[in-house]
Amino acid sequence: MDGDGQLVIARRGRGANAFAAGAASTVSELLLGAMADLPPGMAHDVDGIVVGLAGLLARPEAAASVRKVFAGLSYGCEPLVVNDAEAMFASGTAGEDGHVLVGGTGAIAMGIQQTRAVAVVDGHGWLLGDEGSGVWIGLEGLRAALRALDGRGQQTSLASEVPRMIESISGQPCALEPTAIVRAANELPRSALGLIARTVDREAMNGDAVSHSILVHAAASLIRTLEAAVEQSGVEGPIVLGGSVIHDSATIRDGLVGMSHARWPSTAVRVVKDGAAGAALWARRQAGIDYDDARLEQLRQQIETSVLDLSTRN
């Protein structure tokens, strides 16, 4: 954003997680790719930098790694590194208090007070938690496909569509039989499970009962996570629902909005895709400029319509 608060460029790259190797270099790669596209003279005239990083609460040392990368880039300011859910909350409201529920590759809920987390529920990672997340949905889709092929479970279109998605991701054939699916699934990167979640969502929209049941279960798990955060925090304020799963799946999004209104009828509920607008808002605050909700909504829409995906660049 420029000094007048106008969006200059918006870029999207590979995801970064504090638990993943090379998180700092991933952030640096995205930043340098974006800076390369800035108009001449703007690249090193920076008043505020904010990085929202998943997994930061469990791996706070990752913040130092990110700051170390930026230290050698001569931008004139030190980056503020926050948890991605805190940035997600700021994408939904210019206020400082409330709650955020993130359903993306992972899943976490927070009570937010004065812009920072005061209660945290789930976010335990794909192995131990993240119930209702994209990875969780992908795993449930794989399990449902295997149960159907084994004859242990209800018939579902996932039995044929999941292997097709695996083929699409891996570029390798995957036969419609359990052993082939198990072998291929174990060779996939963990992030690919989120792509399988898209297959579950598509098949639910096409009328597959098993897929629909998985999404309903995901929404129920996510709302329980949010309820626990609300109970623990004692904070009042809007509820922000965000992340790719919540934003992109109509079944989950509409279910969560409806359940949130039913449980907290006097509380505003807002849906956002990611924390980009929130990070930009905090960067502007670093420069001494604040936003209201109307300006934040305008910024969020600008980012959504202007973003260029850098993750496919060689």
C-alpha cells in the first residue's frame, strides 16, 4: 500500500507455517517477488511490515527467523510477526476485541483482546487436532473412500473421485482399490490433503450423502472449537470466520454463520478469506494511520480482486 492508503499490489504465494522447514525463506520469497513488481523507487521506502505466520504460538522462535531474514533486506523497519489467526481477525474488523475461528489447512479459534489472543482452542496440528480443517476433511474423505471399497462403509462417489484427485495431484496413476490408494496417499505432501477436501466439497454439492455428512461433521467440530474459545475468553465483540475451508465451502460457511447467529444473536458475524487485509491494516497502524470497518471492507475487496498468485512462478 502507498502513503495514501491505496493498494499498489497484492500477491499470493506458497503457504508458510512455523512448523515447516524454510518458513522464513518462504516469507522472504513472497516478499521479494512482490517487491520486484513495485513501481520504481517504492521497494525500499517502507513504513510497516506485518507477517502473519501459522503455528507461531507453538513455535515462537520462528518470529526471530523471519526478522533475521528481513534484517538483511534494508527496508528501514522491523517486521511485526503475528499468528495468522490474529491477522485473520483484523481482516474482519477494525476493532480490537472479539473472536476468530479459522478453518483452512488447519483449524483454530481465539478470543482476541486488544488485537492479541487471550484464549486459544485447538490449532494442535493435523496429527493431534485441527478438527474440521481442510486436512481433517481430506483425511475423512480418504477414509470414507477406503471404507466403501472395503465393503465396510456406505457407498460414495468418493471411492472413485478421491483416486482421481490423487492422480491429479501426484501425476501418477492410482487404481480404484484400497492398496493403491493407501500407498499413493502416504506419498502425498500433507498440504495435498487440503486439495482432497475440495473433492469432498464438490461431491457434497453433487448430492453425495457421505461427502455432505463429512462437511456437516466438520462444521459441528468447528463451532464447538469456537464455543470453547468464547467461554474461555470472557471477551465481547464480533466473530470473524475465516480460512479457505470456511470461505470456499458453502455448506460449512452457511452452517457456521447460521449456528453462530443462533448461539450469539446479538453478535456481528463476518466471513473473510485470509489475513491479508488484517496484515495491511496493522502495517498502516505502524505508520500511524488507522482504518474503520468501512475502509477495511474496501481494502479487503481490493485485495481479493487484485491478487496475483506467485506460487506458480518458476
